[in-house]
Amino acid sequence: MIIDARQHWVCPNCDHAEVTAGADNRFHACPGLAGLLAPMVLDGVRARVRAVVREDYVGGEDVQYDGNGRPVMSVVTERDNGQDCAVFAPTAHVRSV
Ligand SMILES: [Zn+2]
């Protein structure tokens, strides 16, 4: 018996597709989400992947911007049985004198 463990991944926001030998989650720089690092979903799974734009003041924090210059907080994957969230946590920085 030969077991085919390949996983077929697609992106709902662009034409990118991959085939892997394991069940690892796949991410790619998605042109459909202005270059953000976005997850792929298993082929055949109904899902929506969307970017969540930051709505509060950025100030001096280092945040993730998309290719259109918008500050993005996270990328959310919504499926029929739940959702996942990839967070772009803002970071602080210091300057030494
Ligand atoms: Zn994509």
C-alpha cells in the first residue's frame, strides 16, 4: 500500500499554489494582500483570508505596513469551523546615545 501524504495548498487572494509532503502550515508573500505574509489554505477548504488594518495611532511603534503603506495588525483566516489569526505585533525600539 502506498500512502500519498502530499498536501495541496492554495491562496484565496492570488494564484499561488504549493504541494508539500507534510501538514505544515504554508505562508507566502501574497500579491493579493499587497505583499503581506499570508497563510495558504488546503485546496477544497472554503476560507477567506483578509488583512486587518490598524485603526489606532501608530506613533513611534515599529509596525508592519503592506505594499500600499497601510499599517496592518494581522491577517485573519476565516473558515466554516473557525478562524486563525497571524498577528504582526508592533515593536518598540531604543536609541543609544
Ligand atoms: Zn496569495
